[in-house]
Amino acid sequence: MPAGPAGDTMRRMSSSEHPERPEHDAAVQEPSHAVAVTGPDPAAAPRELHVNWIYGLFAVVLLALGFGVWGAWMVFGGEPGEDPLVLQQRVEGLQQRVTTLSRSDQISREANRELQSALAEREEEVAGLRAEVAFYERFVGSTAQRRGLTVHELNLRPGEGRVWHFAATLTQNLDRGQASEGGVTLAIEGTRNGRLEQLGWADLRQQDEAPPVAYSFKYFQQVQGDVVLPDGFTPVRVTVRAAPDRGSAVEQSFPWADATGRSTPGA
């Protein structure tokens, strides 16, 4: 390049065509450099939110545990600074007291049931005694109605197998100065194989010419004995026959259900 004024002129022209290129390049690159340094990380926000949620949940759990401990302390009457061993002893004492009270309540209930059962038995005994007193007054009292030999009652109870035990109550107060003597026999009506059938005294005793059950009394007597029913026989009615040594025989019939205390007839 020529020296002198001409060279200076050329240098100035060259500078005016490309004014301050390095500074322009730096200004253009500066914004991209600032974004790379100061811009937020897109993945950092979810991680921070997850960590904060875990901290919050942990705080809630600690708060719940705190309330639980405070509630237990309030229930068992703990005092500030009280020894845990004392609290444990107090809890054991309360548990023992609950056990004792439960056992006491159970014993009281059992005693009450036994008392109720005893009272029911006593009431039944009293009712039986009153019935006996009324029975005695009716036949022995001065105002009792005079009657001759009567079959007052019949009771039948099952025994072993087909055996039945009977108890017939006989009464009379017509002749108080003389005893009534004689014998009692039974006859039972029923069905077998779909047909009506009547069993006499010999059939029931399983003995030919079986003797009657003897009785002898002034006012009343309970005559007892046993009878046997054959297989397949369904009893329906029982007839008691009392034959005195002097006088006419008397008969009284009872439904099998009434004599046995069963709702339906049957052996």
C-alpha cells in the first residue's frame, strides 16, 4: 500500500466500509450466552414439587402420631414428666379392674338365673300343695260333697321299651267309717295296621287271667302298676275299671294324650 496522503485516504475508506466488526459480533452473540446461563431447567420443577409433597406427607404423619400420644396421655391421666413405668402399671391396674368387674357381672348373672329357677320350682311346689289341700278339703272336709267310689285321675309315664307305668287315683267319701276294697284293671283302645283294636287287661299284662291291682282305702288311694303295648299299636283312649268287693264296678275313660301329657296320641 503507498505511503503518504494517498495511503491514509485508502485506510480511512477501508475502515468506513467495515465499521467495528468485532464489537458487532460480540453484541450478536451476547443474548444467546445470557439465555444459556440464566434460563430455568424444565426438569427441575417436577422434582422440587415431588420433594415438597413427601415433606408435607411426613409432616402430617408426625402430627397424627403426636395427637395419638397426646390422646393416650389424656386418657390414662398422665402427668407431665411422669415415669412411663408408672403409666404401664396404671394401665395394667385398669385392665385388671375391667377383668374383675366382668367376672363379677358374670357371677351375678349366673346367681340371678339360679335364683329365678329356684323361685319357679318353689312356685310349682306351692301350686301342687294348694291343689292337694283343695283335693283333701273336697273329700275330707265337713262341707265336701258325698260321693261313692270314683276314678279321679290317671297318669301314664313311659318305661323301658313298650312298657308304660300307670297311676290311678281312686276316691270315695260316701261311707267314711268303712274302707273301700277291690281291684283295678285297665283297657286301652287304639289302632294297629289301620284297624281299630281294644287291648284288655290280660293283653296289657301279657298274662292269661291276670289278677287286678288291689286297693283298700277310706278316702283316697293311688293305685300303680305297669302295662305293655304291642308293636305297631297306637293308643287313643284308656279306660280304668275299679271293681269293689261289695257293690258295683265303676269305669272312667281318659284320652291317651291327656293321660300321658302328650299333644298327640302315640306310644
